[in-house]
Amino acid sequence: MRNNILRDPLVNNIFISYMDNDIKRVIEVVFRFMDTKQIYFSAPRDKVLVKPKKKTSVDLKVYSIDGVYKSCVILNDSQYSLDEVLFELSLPKLWEFNNLRSSSRNRATLDINIKYNDGFEINTTTYDLALGGIAFYSKEKFPEMYEKFTAILTMKLPKEMWLQNPDGKFVIETAFVRMHKEDNDEKHFGEYLYCYKFINIPKDEQDLIRAFLIQKID
């Protein structure tokens, strides 16, 4: 499986640079989120002296312990908030940026309940979240029979998402994808990492999760 270099813990710095009136602007940014079409970065507002124009050609450099990854991409849009600037760039074509999922996963701790038709329930918290599903750790190994059936997943949403969803929760059909016993992560050593996918997720709910993931920082 090809890894997404932007989620690699060995990454030290990420910079974007572009030309503005014959002056080269270089900005250090933080990776926020990536889906199948674009990638998002942010930078403190006081570090962005000149807001780049849409469709500007941007050089992206990712500095890692094992090398430097470079790509030339197009800036689709940039948005100001009170204290930062959010950059939306086209997705780099380099294989190092590819991910087999439909989006990158962000660390997110949200309470969830997975309930099967026979009444079996899993109550836990997410380890990470993507547009297409969730992952969580469990000290318990669940019966393999439940890997064959779909279930109803209820996820409690953070307060910043309540305006878009007054119910304060997200309910969707879900299905088991894979499980493995952790033997590398010291914090979760010996636990089971479960991955579940969303089934037929409506566009409104997908947009809601995307908005949360863009703003979420590990």
C-alpha cells in the first residue's frame, strides 16, 4: 500500500511558494486534509503578506527526514479567517501523495455506537476519521460473525458541527473492512484496530465531515 507522505511522522516542514509581481513568496504551511481532488493547508494570517490569486501556479515542497518531495500544483482558492489563511490546492500527481482511501484520515476522538440487528453493540471512540469511514482500537476481539453483516453507526458530533446538524449526531449504515492486532504502537500494543466503512453516505453528511476534517489538526 502506498503511503501518503503528508501523514508521515518523519515530515519536518512543508512550504508553498509562488511568484507575485516578480517577487517570490515562500510560506510555511500545515497540512489539514486531502481528498481525491484537492489538498488543504493553512498558515498564520500574519505570515501571508500577499494573498495569492486563484489558479496561481504553486511550488509545494515537503521536507522529510528521508528526503524532499517536490511538486508544482495549482492554487484553486484561498480563504481568510480571523487568525489564519486556508489554501486549497490541486492534488499533486506524485505517487508519494497518493492514498488508497477516498480521503486522508485525521485523528479524531468521537463517541460512536455500532449496533447490529441481533442487538450486539460496540460502544467506543474513534481513533481517526475519513470521508469514507472510521477506525477505532479495542482491547476486545469481537466475534468474527459480525464481520459479515452491516450495522447502524451513530457518531456523536463535536459542538462545532452542531450548527450544521442540530441533532448533534451522525447516523449511517456501516460495514466491517479489516482488523489487525497492534504490535508496533506502544500506546495500543496488543489491542485490535478495527476499520469500518460508511455505506451510501448522503452528500450532505459527506460535506459535513469534509468541513470538519479540513479544520481538524492532530
